[in-house]
Amino acid sequence: MLELIHVSFDVQNEDGGKEIIRDVSLTIGDNQLVVITGPNGGGKSTLARLIAGIERPTAGTIRLNGEDITGLSITERAKKGISFAFQQPVRFKGIQVLDLLRLAAGQKLTVGDACHYLSAVGLCARDYVNREVNASLSGGEIKRIEIATMLARSSILSVFDEPEAGIDLWSFKNLIEVFENMRKTIENSSILIISHQERILKIADRIAVLKDGQLTMQGSPDEVLPTLVGTSSAVPECKVGAPA
Amino acid sequence: MDEIQKRLLREVADLHEVPEGAYNIRANGESVGRASTANIEILTRPEGSGLEIRVKPGTKHESVHIPVVLTQSGLKEVVYNDFYIGEDADVVIIAGCGIDNCGNQDAQHDGIHRFFLERGAHIKYVEKHYGSGDGKGKRILNPGTEVYMKENSTAEMEMVQIKGVDDTSRTTVAKLDAGAKLVVRERLMTHGEQRALSTYVVELNGDGCSADVVSRSVARDHSYQKFDAKLLGNAPCSGHTECDSIILDEGRILAVPGLEANNVDAALVHEAAIGKIAGEQIIKLMTLGLTEQEAEEQIINGFLK
């Protein structure tokens, strides 16, 4: 279970201070899939980065299974069981997909295990396991590899920052299946997804709307979705990515 | 050979015992083991120090090992090795030099390798350099490589220097006839106060010949590297050079592109990128549970793999 308690985050720039996250309190319970949506620039990615430890809150507390992790580093939080999938996955020259999956699993992973994770995200494992995680991979391919590393991590809390960004329509359908499967199999763990996608919002247990750094609404899809349809916070899938 | 020499051999040539095929092992300036085969003959060069290696035409799937180890402080040597590769032969050549210097005098090995490839010949050449020892004397390696390539011959060259060499100046010269193909992969890491210079001059002289020279390097601490790659397109040909580098600490790298097209159908490309490790790469690996230092190591290992 993850708890954000009165979390705020502001940055100082030439024009003075700017509040990106304002007094956000949110709980993501065990066995729950929570989606945070809201307009662009509302602070969603910043909130995800605060949870992963990439940014530190200027006020408030973050707790994981009751333990205060506000002061912990990225590495320490990862070791406690927080995973983070980047909106734009990072590319590495020379590091192979198998290397990355092994680093993610934190143990000796057999090629067979690695293939299992790749197959789960719809990649033909044989073609990818020895590929470099470099610029030769398409946006959809690297996104799926990023998700495969999340599966290999098998964390207490998996945070996905706009998993649908930059992927093609075919990959998107596959992505929904991946989340649906994760949704079915989460046990004593939680999933947090930052997304505008109506189909992802529909599989959530709860939806939270973040606007101008503040939570403006929280509730079940039945409660929240009707207020979002037709806005940029719940985009139908046909608007995703490049045409098929 | 003593244990240090054996360790050096493992580092530079992955040799745990006497290799199969033709070989010559040189330790502290003397040959300590040599074998020729029916198709590959290793002789002492008639003039000066070094070897003459003759590969018969049509030889396939054979290898030559010619590692060098130095453990004597103050020893400086210049060695000339000439390789004559017969028509349509296809061989693997494993060279490499390891220096362990525990003394206060410099130890230096300058290996000059000349390759004469006949028509259709193919070599894969692997050269590793390694230094160890905690003496004040420097470990110095100045390899010179000359490659003369007849029609449709191919040379794939892999040069690696990852650790322990204080000062190196590498010069590679190649001349390619029609249809010849040169592929070079250089990997280099310098640290401390090390200095490494790598100079290439590749003449593309025949129709349809090609060269691809790629250097990946990492400069850390106060080390300095210079990558100077010059391609001369004297015929319809294609050439590509690339210098891809990571700098850390106060490491410095100078990449000097040199392309000279003397024929309207010469297509020459140079790419160079130098920069520190991207912050996002470190952060990504930290989100997998690695510390900042572990992340940096993984990124560099991958980059130089």
C-alpha cells in the first residue's frame, strides 16, 4: 500500500517559486489498480517521479506499507519494491535486452525466463533477447521492453508513466491485455498508471484526476468517467499514436 | 613462464594453455614457445626482431596466436611481425600484449604488424592490450598496423585496450584495392593520467572498396584521448568513421574527422559524439535497484562490450 500524505512539490526558477504539486493526499491500496488522469501540465508525471524518488517533495510524507520512505533515494525505494516505467524509455548503447531484464530481476535470469517476460508483452523473444536497447528499436518495441522489465521486477508497487505514449495501435491493444493480466494477478501489490486513455481508465479500480497540481476528483470509473468523457483526460483509443 | 606471465596471457589472449593451431608466445623479448602447422608457417624474421607468418592460399578455419607479455621493468622493445595471407585463405589472428610493471622504469612494447592480403583473403584480427603492476614505471604500448589489401580481400580488426596502459600511440594505415573491405572496431578506456592516441589513415584506392572504422571509448579521471581518423576516397568507394565516446570526471577527448574525396563517386561519412553519461540512463538503472556507481559501471561495460 502506498500513501501520499499532504504532498507538495515546488520548483524555484527566475520568476520565483512555482508549485507543481499542491497538497496531494492519495492512497493506493493492495491489490488495486489506480489510474491518475488529468490535463497535460497538471503534474501527473511529477507525481509519479516523486513516488519513484526521482524528485523529492518539498512538503508531505510518502509511505510504503506503513514505512516512511520520503527521505529514501531512488535505489532504496527500488529495493523496497517500487518500480517505475518511464514515459520515454531510456536507450543504452551496448546493453542488451537480456542484460536489462537481468538487472531488473536482480538475480540470475535464464534466457527462458527472459523470453517468458518478452512473450508476455507480445514480442517474439528469440528476435529480441540479444538486441541492444539502442536507437534501432522503434518506439513501440522499446515501450514493450520497458514493460517487460516491470514484469521481471515483480514489485510491490508498479508505476507506469503514460505507457501508451509513442506506441502504435497494435501495441496499444496488446498493452491493454498486459494490464488486464496484471490486474488479474496482482496479489499484495499495487499498480499506478498515469494515463489519458479511456480503455485504461475503464480497467481501473479507482481513478484520480489531477489538475493544476491538485486532486480534483477521486472515485470508481463509474463515478469519475462520465465527467471526463470528451475531455483530454479520457481520450478514445483511435486517437493514439500513428495510424495502423 | 611464471604465474604473472600466465595471468597476462589469459588477459590478452584468453589463453589458459598452449593454443591449438599455429602460435608464438613472446615473453620478455624472447620466444618461449612456437608451433607452425601444415598451412601456417611462423619464422623468425630474417632482419631485425620479430616474426614472419605465412598462410598458404586456400587455408580455411585456422588460427594464429602471437601474444606478447612483458614483466621486466625497464625493458623496451620494437618488434616487427609480417603476415602474408595467401589467396582465398580465411584465418583468425589473435595478437595482444600484456605488461606487468612493478618496477620504477618504463616498460615498453612497440609492435609493428604488417598484413599483406592476397586476392580474396579474409582475416579476423583480434588485439587486446592490458597493463598491471603497481610500480612507478610506465606501461607503454605503441602499436603500428599496416594493412595492404588486394582485390576482394577482407580484414576485420578488433582492437581493445581497457585497463592499465599508461601511454599508447596507435597508428593504423590501410591501402585497399578494388572490392576490398576493411572493418575496424576499436574499444578503449583510459583512466588516471593515461594518454591514448589513435590515428588511422585509410586509402580507398580501388573500385567498390569500403572501410568502416568505429571507435568506442571512455575517458575517466584525468586521462586524455585523441582519435584521428582519415579516409581518402581515391576511387568509387564507401567509407565510414565513427567516434563514440563517454567522458567522466575530468577526462578529455579530441576527435578529428578527416575525409578526403578525390573521386566524385567516393561516399564518405564521419560521425562523432562525445558526452557524459546521460542522467536518465543512471536514473533508469537506479529505479531497477542499482546504486549510482553500479549504474555507471553497467553503462560503461555495455558501451564497451
